Amino acid sequence: MGRGHLEVGGMSKRLGVVFPGQGSQAVGMGADIAAKSSAAKALFDRANDVLGYDLFALIQNGPDERLRETRFSQPAIFVTNLALYEAGRPFTTPIVSAGHSFAEFCSLTIADAIAFDGALRVVAERANAMQAAAEAAPGGMAAVLGLNDAAIRAGVERVRRDTGMRLQLANFNSPTQIVISGDRAAIAAANDVMLEAGAKRVVDINVSGAWHSELMEPAIPRFARAVESARIEIPKFAVVSNVTAKPYTSVQEIRENLVRSITSEVRWHDASLRLLEFKPDLIVEFSGDKGVMAPLFRRIPNAPEVLNVSDSAGVERLRAALNAPVSA
């Protein structure tokens, strides 16, 4: 997609860019930016051509139950995130980026490690493979709030032992927001176990499967073939993996971690801390939702200013924050 460049007061503004993953979809997202940015609208049009169906119409009209299906939600989130980024790209110069779960494809795309069309094709294969796995083994996810990872691991092991069902830790979003994933009945059983252990709340997540768990293992072969066939290059700026919480240093590492991400834990908090080591002046979340990653960054001590861009007003706030001139 290429990179923009901006000098502010003779110095480049150091930006960290982040993208949310599954669960951030919402009917109607992207409508405003598509109406007000020709670059954003063009990206939706390209997506329709790549996918062979009208993704934009699906996003705008829903229904929510259909958009929630992973075969649609992943492409929808990927394209909406990037449409928002594209609207702000002329005055946006990232030094580092990270995407939550499959949204790492957004980071790799803006860093020119993979072209938009190629990335969308791989995302679509990932989504279809995971959809098939979810239909074969129905599962779910829930966020456990206010309980540390050791206590959650103990609770997970208790549920697995008592029920014989599959359950595991999936996303480490913050020290006090950790997501579990597994069989639906195991998620339901874990609710009482986690509350008994001291959790403040257990919140079901708006997804249609047990992502980042062993239930997704059947999706690996199909997705791995798509990743292997994709043209991938070294990113032009740092992209932090959510599997290892380290910046990528080789194409092979990118391929391996993308495949691992199907069943691996998402180390988002560690990746966030690694991103902050690049000392960005501003962190920008491009999200069709009203902000998913931004609140997590705001809880990190000494984090810089965080801005969410979810519509054209957000793009203008970003422009103002960067003191960027208005395009003619």
C-alpha cells in the first residue's frame, strides 16, 4: 500500500499503528469513511473484485448474525481497518505496527510485506478454513476480567479435568483481561469457576468459534498452503508478531508465525510493551469499532497518547494531532 511521510516542525512524528482483530466487526462500519474518502471506497471496491462478492453491502446491511460468521467477519475487519488507514495514509508515517490476531495481516500490508490483494486472499482462506473447523467443532470464547493468568490457568485445568472438554487460554490482552477459548459447554462451565476464583466478570466474545485453541487444528493445512503460496517480503518498518511479541526479521518467520497463530496464544500485552520500546509519540488504532486496542494501551503506565480512528472524524482528529495540512 506504500507509506506516506510527514515532517512536523522539522521532525518526523513517530507513530505506532495498531489494528483490532475478530470480534471488532459491526454492521455499518466503514460507511462514513467510504462516503467521504475516495481512497477508502476504492479499497472496498477492490475487495469486492478479489472476493467475488459484495463485501461492502454485507458490512452495511448485515444481518449481524451473518457478519459474525468468521468467513465474512475476518475479510470485513481486514478491509475496513485498511480503508480507514488508507484515508489517513497521506499524513501517516508508522515506525512500528502490530495487529491483534489475524489483523497482523493489516500491519504486514501497510508495511509493504504483502500486497493488499494477496493478503485479502490469504485472509479469506484463513476465514473459510476456520469456519469449517468451527462448524465441525462448535466452540466459543470469553474474556476473564480481574484475574491473573496463574489463577485462570488453574481454573482452566479444573474445567478440563472435571468435564473432559477442551479449554485453554487464548488471548493475553492485558494482565487483567485474558481470553479463554474452547468447547461451548467448557466456556459455560468456566464462568462459575472463574467467578469463584475471584474474577470480576466473565464476558462472552462476539465470535463464532473457539479461535486460538486446539479446536482450530483442522484449519491449519488449508491455511498453511495459502500462506506458503503468498508473496511475502521483509516489512519496510517494524511489525511486531503477536505470537512471539518480537519484530519480524525474516520472511520464513512471518510464514511460520502466521500459521502458528491459528492455535497459538495471542501475546498482545507483551507485543504492546515491545511496540512501546520503539518510543512512538502517538499510537493510532484504525478500527471500524469505537476502539478496542486503544483502551488497553491507555492502561499501560507511561504509554504515549492513543488515538482511535473509526470514521472520517477520527481521520480529522489524526490530522490535527499531526498538524498535517488539509489536502487540496
